[in-house]
Amino acid sequence: MKTLNILTSRNVKLLASLFVGSLMSFNAFASTNEVAIDENIAAVNNFNPDRQYTIRNVGNDQLASTAFNSRFIFSSLVYANNPVIGEGQGFQVRTAPTRPQRILDFQKWRFVNLGNNIVQIINIRSGRAVDVANANATPTQQSINAIDRGQQWRVSRVGRGVSFRNVLTNRVLSASGNDLVQANASRFNRNQQWNVSITESSAPAELDAVVLNLSFSPNPANNVLNVVVDSPVNDANAFIQIRQRGFQNIRNFPINLRRGRNELTIDVSYLPVEFHTIALNTQGAVRKAFTFAVAR
């Protein structure tokens, strides 16, 4: 019986060790590229204006981001995530799916310290601030204006994270499903609590940023497809992918993207008369994909 007890005790310790290890592994996977700030320090004093951060909701464990559309590209086994970053567009509280897992630039933020624990919250991809027009308004992306009280957020420690209370409306940022909203403050509402973590930096947006776009002509094509890519960034590793219907033939055509307008002529004479797919892969993911026809 003593031997049995010893073995049982060892097994329990082993199982406990494995369980804790698995939890740690899962947590590390869930927070890729995130380093939590010290929980014991006053929030705003630790927001380095030269660093970039994630803002993760305590209630649903999702990242704050610009609004975005997401779809899975089966042919490439990747997710295409397209942020909506125009003036007046909204925000979401939803982590973008990626393969492999990483944090995308539209889910990264920087803080402008205005004093008295008040900050502006600026999205890295759009270069715009989180703004509310009045107490009933949904937060939107607006051009940075330090004297706009709708862009000023008072940071305080609450519950398991921090809260962001708007100076104009006295309401706090909150998650409502996957939407970012403002709500009356409730100290015990986890949807109003946010964990702020340092993350790897991405290139900040420029105010006159070029909108990523892929266009092509003619459509239907005969033997040649003229492709135009408007790119907001330089990317020497970008490529255009032509996928024959049924994925019988997939070819990549490198394009050394420069910020602005880029042109490329692609020979499609090898494709049969039917519908095919053209896709733009830049910054390590498929960003645009369309169907085109070949007719002769």
C-alpha cells in the first residue's frame, strides 16, 4: 500500500506538471509577440510613445483593431485580412486569424501622452485616433487632433486591467460582442477592462497613405494580362499568383513593389479558355484576389 501511495503521489505531481506546462504553452501561443506591462504600475507612465502595444479585452480575450474583413484562401492555406482604415470607419474587438499566428499592424497601437493620465490612442495601420463625437456615438477613426476632447482617454487601473474613460463623454471603451463601443462605467464589467502589452513594432502609417489595390485588364484576357498594383509599402518579396481553375496549375510572378503605382505584364497564353484567379501576395499574405476570364 505504501508503494501504491508513492506511485500515486508521483503520478499526481507528474500530471499536475504536465497540465501546468500545457497551460503555459497555450498562453504563450495565444499571446504571440506580446509582453504584458507591469500590473502594479500606474498605467500611463508606462506607455512609451516610441513603442507599440496591443490592447486585449479581458472579457472576450480578443484584440482591439480597426474594422476588417477576413477570409481563408484554401489554395494558399492562408487568411486574407483586409483592414477598413478610412476616415470615419469603425473598430472591432476581434483577433485577426493568421497562419502562422502573428499580430497584424491594424491590431497594434501607440499612445500619445497628454498629461494627467490622459492619452490619445492611435492605430498603427490607419494612423488615426480613436474618437467619439458624443455620448451616444460609436468610436471611429479620425485624424489626430490633440485638442479634440473626443480623442482624449483617461487611463486608470481597474479589475484585471485598465479602463479608458473619454474626457468628452465620461464613458468608457467597452467590447460589445466583436464591436468596440463606449458605455457607462461599471467597475466589475470585464468587457470594459483591457490588458495593454508591448508588441513588435510595425512601420507606422503615413497620413497620405496609399490604399492597397490590385487591378488588371483586359478582362476577358487573350494572351496577356496587364496588372497594376497600388502599394502603400515597399516589398521586394511580393508576387502575383495566377491559379488555373481547379488548381491544376499555379504560377507565381515576382513583383518588386515600390510605394505607389506598380505595373506588370503577365503572359497568360498557357491558360485554357475558362475562369481563373489572380491574387496579390504582399507582406507575407494574400491581400487581394479576384476572378478573371480567358477568351480567345
